[in-house]
Amino acid sequence: MKHILLILFVLSLSNSLFSQRDSINYSVLSSRKELLKDELNVNVSIYPVPVRENNFTIKSDKEISSIKITNIIGQDIFRAKYNTPQLISKIVLDNPRRGMYLVVILFSDDTRVVKKVMVEGIN
């Protein structure tokens, strides 16, 4: 009898823990969906892609307040902060290496978009 009660207790405890974890995951997922919805409303163009020289252009329909470019391991290679927000920004990198880079664009309304850019290096 004691064994049956113990098994029932363990099963009910594990069942309640799983239901709590699911509700936490649901709230996290719903907040992520809202963030993604904001990102989807922003039209950002980066050209030319792939970047063959040391420069490229970022064009957006929202005002850009800052741009940060990092390599794939997280090292900053470029930062720009604009006192007056820009819709178009020309980026000139100092002797970039070939590889994938992350472009983090912060807008004047504090939304943020992260894009990937492939740099082929200087010919």
C-alpha cells in the first residue's frame, strides 16, 4: 500500500512540474513572437551581397540610430552611432577578412534587426 501511494505521489509531482514548465515556455514563446513581428515590419536592404570590396550600403524604411558589425565569434569590427537617424548608411570596413558577419541595426524606436552578410574580401 505504501509503495502505491509513493508511486502516485511521484507521478502527480512530476506531472505538475511538466505543466509548469510548459506554461513558462509558452510565455517565452509568445514574447519572442511579438519581437519577431516587430522585425518583420521593418524593411532592411543590404547590398551588394556578397560584399566583394570593403564597403556596402544599408537601406531601411525606419530611421537607423546605430549599426554594429561583428564577426562570427562576436568581435566588433565596426560601430557607428548617428546623432541624426539615417535611412541609408554606407559602411566602409577596414581591410575585412573573408567570412560571415552579423550586422546589428538599432532603430530610433529601439527595435533591433540582426542580418547576416557574407564578405568575400578585397580583390
